[in-house]
Amino acid sequence: MEAMQDRFSRQVRFASLGPDGQERIGASRVLLVGVGALGTHIAGSLVRAGVGTLWLVDRDIVELDNLQRQVLFDEDDARHGRAKAPAAAAHLRRVNSRCDLRPIAEEFTAEVFAALGAPPDLILDGTDNFATRYLINDLAARAGIPWVYGGAVGATGAAMAVVPGRTPCLRCFVPEAPPAGEVGTCETDGILEPAVAAVAAFQSAQALKILAGRLDAVASGALAIDVWADRWGVRLRSGGPDPSCPACSGRDYPALRAPALEPVLLCGRAAAQVFPQPGARVDLPRLAAHLQRAAEDIELTPELLRFRADGCRFSVFPGGRALVFGVTDAQRARVLYDRYVGAC
Ligand SMILES: [Zn+2]
């Protein structure tokens, strides 16, 4: 115990946290969904702060172009194409061997959440897509668990803490996930590491307050930043959950109604069919515009959008269904779909 106090002495000395806050943080169980740019920053911060248990969920592998912003990985991880969740856990164990790190190299689903056993005290959003964020939102609302939303693209970022019963949720502001193609991604618009670091810092700070039992100190507003234009701010708001929000009122959790269909390999061809999330919409002309710098051979017709990226050919139909040519692994097709079509 003495040694642990030494390790966290500078944090404990911060009066608003104190020994009581540190003890609560040490006993806490946190779920981090997505161990990419935001996720690696958040995980590093929370493991150093002394969280007791941290689940790390990510379906992807480390690639060389991740290293510019995904701070837990190195060239060796990229060279071996290591799965992100266990690679991150291996690095974090060398930072804090007392933290119970539980990597899960899978797509995050309601089933993965249920398989955790006892629910976590907090969920952190390190994802890059709105489909998963709405799933987190609805799971958290149903279980009464706080979560912290975060997103970054280009030089901009946004983040917000959601505390069931106290603050509005994501659905209170935007009832449904935006159409795929409407919002840029790191692939289409690029990403600067400082934007990631700023958003992750806000998320980690809210996490520490929530875990330390200081809900009174949680930001009552959403972070909005642009590290290139030097706009840094929190848009304050007052008021609790929207009474007409289905998730906050407990009437309905749309993201939990029906799981997305699994992608399927097409027989006899190096190709897969990928289905969108239930109820998703895709704006093909806007998606085509976003892809200008990320994809090649872009061709938009009234029937479909064709393009070439990451060595694969894509055909995306207006309902969001897509054919991905050049893959022999269905999950790889899902990763590429989320990367370029936007995962809604
Ligand atoms: Zn709500």
C-alpha cells in the first residue's frame, strides 16, 4: 500500500481527488471501446492514474500509418501486424503491472458487453464510427453506466460526458446516427495527433472525476476544439436528459433492437458482401466527395458508388450494402467498409 501511495503521490496531493478519490479509482472497472488514436491516449492515461481493471476492445491490427497518432504502438507491432488490444495491453503492463488488463481482439457488440460479466463502472469511447457510439450510448443508458464520447478528425475534435439520469445522452442531441458519408473520417480528411491528444485529455479528465465519485465536477457541456485554428472551448449547457429521448426515458434502445448482419464471403471470389447497421442511411454523393483524396477511380452513378482503396475495389449501394473485392477474410471486409464508408 505504501508503495502505491508513492506511485500516485502527485495525483493524491491534488486536493479535489485526494486519497479517497485514489482509492475509488484503484477499485474501478473501466471498459475502453476502440484502441486506436483516442483509445491508446486514454488507456495510457488511465493505467498511469491507477484504474483497477481495464478492458480493451479492438478488432483491428497495427499498421505503419497508425504510429503517427496511436501512441502505445511501435514499429515492431506494425511489422508483425499485431492485434491492437493485446499489443496495447503488453505495453501497458510495463507501465503499471498492478492494473488488471483484459484485452479483447473482437468487434464490440452487445454480446461482447454481456460477456464481461459484472458491468463496468464507466465506458470510454475510443471508436471511429457512429454505429458503435450509438451502441455504447444505448447499452450505457440501459445499464445506467456513465460513458464519455469522443471523436477527432482533421484538426478538430469533440467530446462529452454522459451520466444517465443527470445529463443528456448522444440520442438526446442527435436521435439517429448521421448518414454514412456525411461525416469525414481519418481516411478521408486526415488527422493530426494534437487534436487526438486534446480530445483524449478531456475524456480522461471526465473519467477520473466520474471514477473518483465526483459527479458534481463532471463537465456540463461538450468539448469542441480546432487545434489548427486555435479554437478551444466547452459549449456549456444546462438541463438534464430530454424527456422525449427513447433511451433516456427507458422506452426503447434502437441500437439494441437488431444486430447488424455479419459480412459474408462471396463463394469462389476474393470478395465479401458487407451489410450496414439496421436503419442506417448512406449519402453516396457526399461519401464520394469525402473520398476524393483517400480513394482512386471514384465513379458515382445513380445506382452505386465505385472506388478503389487499400488495394481493394468497393461498390456501395444506396442502402449502404457494399461489395468489397480483393479480400479473403470477412472481418477484414468489415474493417475496410467502416474505414471508407463510415460505419453507419
Ligand atoms: Zn437521451
